Amino acid sequence: MPDTHIIRTLEEKPFDSLSGGDIASVESHIAICDECKSAYYAARVAASLIQARTAETVDVGPFFKTRVMAAIRDRRLSPQEQHAARRGGAPRLVV
């Protein structure tokens, strides 16, 4: 790590992407720098929270897919085609 303080490195790189050498430099630096020690522990906590959150799965209601697909379809259609689709008419595909 070229910088004396490690805060910039922690802000620029995802915590999980730090190499073994980066971690060794960080750990030797935080032994003498309280400001960087706080930033390091905050980055570690944030990384573990993000990892835990991305590992979660959420069950959605039975009509979620239907609502999402309808919203996607409505965004692709012109206002006239949306009106026709809502009243049951077949929308024309414009290419």
C-alpha cells in the first residue's frame, strides 16, 4: 500500500478484494493509527453485513411475477397500446 494511511484504500476497494499483502499492511498500520483502525473495523463490519444481506432470500407473494411482468410490459408499450392492453385488446408490437 503506497499511502501512509489506509483509509483511501478502504474507500476505493471492496473490503473482500484486499489481498493478503494489503491485509498485512493494514494490520501493521492500525497498530499505530487509531483513525485508520476505526475505518478498518467499520469496513470489516460493513463487508460482513453486506455479505449476510446478499445471502438472504425472500419469498414473494404469488402474484409478484404477474405484477412485475405487467409493469415491464406497460413500460414497453406506448400510452395508446397500454390503454388497449388494459381493456383487453391485443397490443401491436412496434419494431
